[in-house]
Amino acid sequence: MLVASGAGSLNQYIERHFDAQMRRTARRPLAAGRLNPSAVLWFGVALSAAGSICLAVAVNGLASLLAIITLLSYLFFYTPLKRKTPLCTVVGAVPGAMPPLIGWAAASGKLTFEAWTLFAVIFLWQFPHFMAIAWMYRDDYDRAGYLVLPHPHARTRLATLQTLLPLLVLVPVGLLPAFAGQPSMFYCIGALILSLGFFYYGVQFALLKSNSAARWLLAASIIYLPSLFVLMILPRG
């Protein structure tokens, strides 16, 4: 919580001038001028340091190291790349998928196949989830100079690719937890239904390229991930 909060604070510090240009972020405290930038900077540093030290001392070094890697890759790779290339989403999906690795390392002290499966699920899930957001707020992103989507002539093609390809791969990857330990037919059926439903809304978005289709895809992404996690923790028999 501390490291994630520190990352959020430092991200808003770095992007405060750009956030002020976007309707969806203009009311953030720093972008709106309600907070002092130097105070936010040191607040973010303090939170990040406290969280990293807490993990190292109270949990283990691997969990702390992973949290630090997540923080640094988010702030110093993904954040600046948003203004340079649409491929920033690929880079940003790495720190975005790190939390289950941190949790797994904290609980067991190592990273197993199951941990990397969770990482893969969240890594792939982020692409259609973010493409829906990026499409709905494309004018906002353009106004602030973010290249999360390329210029209009290539925008449709990239949005389609980064939506459908990860969703296709997510179908078999989402089934992998069924084979960790005792295979579960119930999980397989449930995960397949969720993945195919998610893919359906991805196809609708790819075909229509409308804000309405993007909102449905966003809603499907929000339903998909926690529902899949619930299936993972249900008793197997």
C-alpha cells in the first residue's frame, strides 16, 4: 500500500503539468494547484521508502526488491514513454502486473509457476482494459501530448491489435490455474465463459470503435478479473 501510494504521488508530481491539460485529471490536487509540488515529491519519496523498508524488514528481501523494481519501472520507464511511443502500454503492463509477484514472494519467499501465471493474466488483461480507457479519452490524451494511441491514421489498427491479440492469448492463459494442483473442471468452464465473454466485447470494440463499445469493454474488463480470481479460490472437488 505504501509503495503503491508513493508511486501514485510521484507519478502525479512528474505529470502535474500534463494532468492539468486533461479533463479527466485536471481536478487532481497537484494539477489543480491545491498542493505544493515539493511537498508531494517528498511525500511520495517517504511513502515509497517506508514501504520498501517495511517489506525488507518485516517480510523478505525478494518482496522488497520486486516492489522497488515495480516503482522504478513505472516512474522512469512507463511514465516518460507515454509521451514518446504507443508501445508504452507494453512497458507499463510489466509494473502493472507485478503486485501478485510481490504478494507471492511475501507469502512464500520465492516465485513459482503459479505466481508467473497470475502475472501473465494481469499483464494480458491490462491491454484491452487500457485500450478502452485510451479510446474514450483519446482527445484528452492528444491534448496533453500523450502517445498512448498513435496519430489517427494508425490509431484504429493499433487499438484493434492491442485489444484482440491479448484477449486471444488470455483464453488459454486464463485456464492455466486449473492445472495447478488438482485439475478443476468447474474452474475451466467458468474461466472459459469469462474469457469468451471478455473477448466478445473486445471484438465489438474492434468492429465499432465507438465510445459506447469502449465503455462496454471497460465494464467487461472490470467484471472479468475479480470474477476469475474468485474462481481461483473456490474449493476444488
